[in-house]
Amino acid sequence: MNGSSRAISRTPRPRREAVRVGGRNRAGLALGAVMGAASLLAARPGLGDGAASQWWAPGEDRPLPAYIEYVNASGRIGIVNAAGPVDTTGHPFFEPRGSNGRACVSCHQPADGMSLAVSSIVQRWADTAGSDPIFAAIDGANCPDLPAGDPDSHSLLLERGLFRIPLPWPPVDAEGRQIRPDFTLEVVRDPTGCNTHPVYGIDGERREVSVYRRPRPAANLRYVSSSRFGVTPFIGKTGMLAAVDPETGRPVNMNMMADAREPTLKTQAQSAARGHLESPAPLSPRELEQIHALELDLYAAQAFSNQGGALNEPGGPSGLGPEALAVGRDGVLGNNTTQFVIPMEDRWADLPEGGDAALRERNAFRESVQRGHDVFFFRTFWISDAMHINTVGLGNPIKRTCSTCHGMHMTGMDTANGWMDVGTTNHPFALEPAESPWAEELPELPLFKVSCRADLPPHPFLGREIYTQDPGRALISGKCEDVGAIVIQQFRGLAARAPYFSNGSAASLRELVDFYDRRFNIRYTEQEKTDLVNFLSVL
Amino acid sequence: MRAGLLLALGPALAAAAPPAGERLSFVSCPIIRDTRTVPCWLSDYEGDRYYLTIQSDVSAAVQPPMLGHQVLVEGVVADAPLICGGIVLEPVRLSVMPERDANCSTMLPADDRFTIDFNPRPPGPSAGRLAFAPDPAAPPPAPAPAPRGPQTVELYFDFDRGVSFRHPAELGEILRLAVQIGATRLKITGVRGAHRLSDGTLLREAPAAGRRRAEEVAGLLAGAGLELPAEVEWADGEQEADGIDDWRSRRVTVELTP
């Protein structure tokens, strides 16, 4: 076991001595500053071997304990491994599989809530001079044939934590049959050069579309993959065929990836091994079982808040901390006052005002978290023009709350088939640098023009001509109505894995909240925004 | 839905409202009016304002329309007090028109004259069940007898639209019925809908609507494992358009034969 990452008994957990790299990169950070930023991080007091040791390199052969915590800027994240300690030697999640030296753990780091924070990526670049397997050309570069070792070639990964996702165009179904899409796709802007590339471009030899997305957490997947709610042979939001588990033939919840392209944890692992890991051979059935079992046993959530203290202490809110996830029920709709999305039982409302300054400060923060929960759960606003929420019989607009869409008990995902378009990738809502003579930043992501067939109904909110950075689910379904629709991500371990949204466009939780505030004209007060950020930071 | 709705009556908007029992069929912009609780949906037609429905949840029999689109309204004027300032249509059938219409953008602010005291679902989280779900304290319904012999299921569609969020349960029911009766044959007929509006206009769906629906339903059932010899047909529903429940012409009929 690594000296700075030790198994800790269930409760209470003493603070670890290891120090986490707490800095984050901002979208738009000048590339020339990447190395400098990393150097600054490394030079901060308390960093050194301990910081580097939080990184799990493939094939390290250290055991994964039953419980482990890692420091982040907001406190500490806890990882529960419900099956108990796992010997990672030879384990397919931890061992490099393919030609580029990556393992699953490369992009699903325990310290980053089993995802990958951009701060870790920057640190890794500094520690390895860009030679870590995560920077492999296949998808760790903006396009595979860009010069290795040049931060410009990896700008989307270094600045926004985005990996290239090459997808076939036109799309193909689960049997590999080509789908006739409801729209044509045109590259309007190609800052990475990959979508107009003679090999990798849409019209290139491989006929691929390159989109750029964040890796999702490989934790709490019992919830993410649950089929206990709303899973039928037909997708609840569209009536189309649900994807099926190739092993059982049963429909699945299609809630796992940004575009729901892989139906199960096993098919995702197999696809990732062949793609991200460049494995020459498929994973064996036994290896798939090992990965599947591990992923269902891992739970990640913030366990300690620097300002709010222990998040899992007896008598505290029952929905906080990773242990709560380990024992919680999956497949439960929490958008109601009998289950709640994140149960808090008002336990941090109206806390005592007495005590020393530290206690008063802690309690003030906890009350802010409670208010943030209430903003999330009860504060209404008008949700408008959001595909797959305003189109499912509720009307457009609807006066509802955050938890209307983020309704899954314990995770804040949608309960099933959870892709929606709230504007994170589609014009005019997507966060992009303004085009103006005064703008210093330039757009970093590709821009596609989607032209929907004239003989079919238009997209109900965007019409027949749509501009998007990432067509999302539509690249799989071929449906115009799915353009820009992205599967809702889980809310847990957020403090460990900035930036946010599938395209990494929100560098911080505050930017995430600000996006929604602008998008839906919510007009949150400053206090509401602070409270909401504090709430999200302890999940 | 309206049973139990209490309201403070606003001023009547029309001097001569249509008589109770009159059927109306029109295409117009929807209007949303906020209230202290959930918003209500209205629409204007020939100088009168009609109440369509309120926001609740997916269990509602009448689901709200969308701003940004016109709505096809088919309803019967009810002998009932105004709701949210609108003449009540009961029953009413709504279909969002597929093309966008930027003129349909009217949001009215909350106005204390218009309140909804019966609230099947607050605007925030529910109290634990859908607004129109059966009362959990009520005795469970008697189990339906096992289906026997040929079965017919009709699926209804929004104007010019295909399969949508309205259909997963019905498609699933077809799969169940097919198993229960041991179906050996399947006939699917898609109909292009037509509507006789109150002003006499004949409103027709796109020419390919019936065929598109039939083929879509056939493909979905086959994809879900209903591998039966299927007869797929389509028809024009124009002759059905008489201004009375013309929404029924926007349909697919699925016939299962043992």
C-alpha cells in the first residue's frame, strides 16, 4: 500500500496527512502557462511525494483498501470499496492492457472520485513531461497526429479535461448496421483540425466525428446502472427502442455514458479497452466480470468538508458521505418529500449559535449547505425549451425545481434514459467565448451545423438548423430531437473532479450554478448561489 | 382534472360565450398564466379565452402544450365556472403543432384574481406519488380477465408526429397481449389524420403520416422481439373528419390474431 493512502476505519476517520493538489485549471488558460501552473502547484508548501502518491499509475500493484480518503480543495473525498480490500495485482481495472500503457484507473482515479480532475491532468503533465499514458495520442491529444509532447496538442485535455471521442458517422446500431440519420452534419469550425482531417475527419478515411468529453466517475455505478425504475423495452421519453444487455436481452436504463452508447458496464469496459486503452485483444469474460464486480462495489462521495467538518458523523444528514451510498437503495425516484434526492432531514437547519468561533463557523457553513439543499429541492423557476424535459408531457415552460430533472435518489441523475438538452453544447446557450474584436479567447471546441430533414418535424425548440459543439445522443440515435442531448451526470464527489458538464465548460461549481442561472433566467440571489455551491461541494 | 378545482372568478372575458355542449376545434397559440402554485394553460379563439389544463405531472390525462408552438384544441364547452379566467373545455384534447411559431410566447404573471386552490401536484417535489395515481388506500382493482381471441389496440398521435413519450406503455401492452393470446399474426394500419375545424377548414396531416407511423410501430414491435408476420398498411383519415373527436384519426391500429 502506498504510504500516503491508507485504509481508514469506518467512522470516525482521522484526517489523512497526504496533501492533495488543490489547484484547478480554468477553461481558457493560456497553454504556455500550463507548465508554469503545474510548477507553481508543485512548489506549494506541503506538496511533494504525498501529492504525487495520490496518483494511481497502471500496474502499481498496491491494494485498494475497503476505505480510503483523499484530500481535495474542499476537504476530503472518501471511497468505499464494499467488497473489502482488493489486490490490484493482475486486476484488469488496474493493469495496463494495450499499447499505450493505460489502465482503466488511468482515467478513473480514486482521488478524483473515480473520474479525472483537470488539476490532476496538469500535475501529471508536469510530473511526466507529458509522457503519462493519459496523454496518449489516440484520444489524449486533440487529434492523433498532432506533435507529441507539445501542450498545444493536448490543449483540450490540459485545459478542460476533455478526451477525444471518435464516433462513426453516419451512426451504426448495436449490430453494426448503418443508421440513416434524420440530419446532415457539417463542420463549421474545427480548432483541433480533427473533424476535417483526411484520416480522422467526417469525410476522412475513417469517417468519424470527433467530440470531446469528460470521463465520468466509475463509482456509485449500482445507482447509475440500476434498472429498477422506468426501464421498459421502450424509452420512456421517446418511445424508441431501449438498448438491451447483450448477455440477457433485457432492456437497460441507458444512463451510463454521455450519449448512452454502451448499454452495460461490461460493454463499456470492452469498448474502452479497445478504444481508450488500444488493447489489441478484447477483455476476457473473466476480466469483464472482475471489472463489473469492482465497479459495482465502489462508492465515492465527499466525506469531509474543510468548512463543514465530517459529513458522515452519526446524527448528521443521512444522504451525505460515501457510506450512505453504499447502503442506499438504487432505482428510487427522489423528487418527492418521502424519499428526497439527497436526504438531509433538516439536520443542519437552525443549528446552535453558541460555542467557539470554529464551531460557529462550521455551523454557519452547515446551515448554508442545508439552505442550498432547499434551493435545489424547492426553489422553483421556469424550465423552458429543454428537450426531453419540456417534451414529455409537462409543458413548455414548466415551473419546477432542480430536482425535477436531477431526481434520482442519492445521485441527482435522472432515473432512467436521462439524456436532456439544457444547452450545455448547443447554440445559443453553450458557454463559448464571445466572438468580438475584444475577445482574447478563441473557441476551443468544434462547431457543427446540423440540418434536419425537411420532411420530418423540426426540433421543437431549435428548428431545422442547429449549431452545436457536440450533437450528443444524436450521434448515436440519428434523431434530430436528440441533438445536444447529454445524459445527466451524477452529483457525487463533485469537489474532487472539476471541471463540470460533459464538455468541461464550467471550471467550478460556481460557474456551473451561473450557467443554469443564465440559461433559465432563474435570478438566484448571491446567497442562494453560495448556498447551492456549498451544498454541491459536500456531495 | 377540473373536479375539485376552486377558483376566484375573474371578470368574464367574452360578452357572449359559446353555449355549454358546443364542440370547438381550433388551432391557436397557447397562453401560460402563472399562479401562486402551478401555472394554468389557456388559449384564445374568436375573442374568447379558454382554459385548457394546469401543470401537474406525467400522470395527467390532459398534458400541457408548449409555448413556441401553436396547439390544436378539440374540446366541448363545459357548464362550469371559469378557471384561470378561461371558459372550461371538458373533455379536451390537445396536440402541439410541430412547426415552431415565435408568436406563441405569452406568459401572464400571477394575478391574485386567479388561484388554484386544488393542487394535484405542487410545482416542486411531489408528496410521494404522481398527481393522478390511484389512492394507495383504495382497494386494488379487480384483476382483469385474461385476454382471449383477437385483440385490437389503438395508438393515438400528436399532429404530424410519430411515436413519442405517450406510447411506451401502449407498445408494452401490445407485447404482453401478443404473448397472452399466443398471437400468430399482426396487422398494423397507420392513418393520416384530418380535422374539420370549427371555422370549416379541413386540416390534414402530412401525406406520409399514416405510412410513417405504421412502419415505425412495426419496426419498434419487431425490434422489441415481436417477430410475427406483419401486414403493414396505411390509410387516409379524411373521411373521418367531421369535427367530432377528430383526434382519433391520428392513429395506428394494431390487430393481433391468435
